[in-house]
Amino acid sequence: MSAVAADDEETWSAFRKLVNMTPGDLEKWLETDESRSAGQHKDGGESTGHASGRRIVELLRTKRADLTEDDHAHMRKVVGYINRHLAQRPSGDVTDTRWRHSLMNWGHDPLADD
């Protein structure tokens, strides 16, 4: 197995472990006001996380054999974001927090792990 193939295998495994929302659940979430208001917005437009969420839905619905290098690059970005954000978990109930909402835009619901 080449180094690229091994890296893609690790990326795939980490992505599938951390993205714990189904494509349907993520699509429904992305339609909510909470989803649209979470994250950093460029020039008043769509947030980076919201745009990523739409891409994640596509990735989840793509056959693994059809994933491109660009797809794997986005999956690595998702894995990195989720891992960094999880390390910043606030104390207390996170049910209705921007922290959780931002993670959910990236396909990870931290309450699903609880």
C-alpha cells in the first residue's frame, strides 16, 4: 500500500469515527437558525462550518472508491477541526451552546457520545 493510500485509509477511518451524524440528520440541522448562526461568517455570508456541513453530506453519500484527493483533503480538515474543537469543550451543560452548534455544522454531535 502506498503512503498516499495509507494516509487516505487513516483519514477515512478518523472521518467516519468523528462524523457521527447521518447525512439526513446533518441536512435537517443545516436548515435550522441555530446552524446558520454558529461559526465564523465571511462578509455576512455563510459560515465556514455551514459550508463544510453541506460538503460533508456529499462526502457521506459518496462511494468510498469515488472519493478524490480533494475529498480526502476536506475530510482531513474536518477531522482536524472536530479534534481541536472537542479539546475546547466548555464546562456545564453544552446542549444549547454555540460550541455544540458549531461542531454539529461539521457533522459531530458531542451529545451523541454522552
